[in-house]
Amino acid sequence: MADFCLKSTNPSSSLRFSNLDGDYFDCEVRTPTLTAKMNVYAYNPTHYGQISDFFELLASFETPWGDEKKWESLEGELEILATCNDLGHVTLKILMSNQQETDHWSVNTVVPFGLGSMPAFAKKANLFFSTYEG
């Protein structure tokens, strides 16, 4: 699978994973007011599995959950925090941080989804990250 895109309940927002290459993949977030993309270091298939496990965890909930669920890349340049309210509205808070010596920037935004979309997202994540060839 070349990439996978999680389309938001807000038609102008999405979260896309692409270019899985060795120990890296690209992550792009789009909202009505910003687009940010970064190359994420994940080290090995075990760590790739952890992001798939994160989406599997979200997919396992049939009803809203009470606490915040978190996935963080190995070096902390990407964090995804998930919450779900009583109405089944899932919010993924996306935190990206580039601390390279010549290019410092960070993004902190939220992208809304429906609870019912989580199983499809988990399936896409599993397909995408299962293509790892390190």
C-alpha cells in the first residue's frame, strides 16, 4: 500500500501516512487553515507495529472511552493523542515538531473523526505498515 489517508468528518481535514521507506515514513496533516508534512523516524517494524496497535486500540472501542490515548514516534517528532466524547466524536490531536538545527518548527492541531470510522483506519494502518522492508 503506497499510502493511507484518514478523512475527517470536516471535509477539509485529513491525516495521511505515505512513503514508508526503511525506517521512515511521511505524515501529513491538513486542516482548513494549515498543511504540515514531516518525515518520521520509527526505527523498525516493532515500532511500526505500535502505531498499528494504536489504531487497533481505537477501533476496539464500541462506545466512547474516558481517557486520552497516545502514540508517540521514537524520537518524539510526531505525537497523536486521541479522545472520544459521549457523542462518539473522536478528536485526534496531532503534534509535529521539527528540531533540526537549521529548521525549527512545530504544529499543534486537531482533526475530528467519527467513532465508527476507527475500524477502517486500523485496517488501513495494518496494511500500510505491514509492507515494511528494513
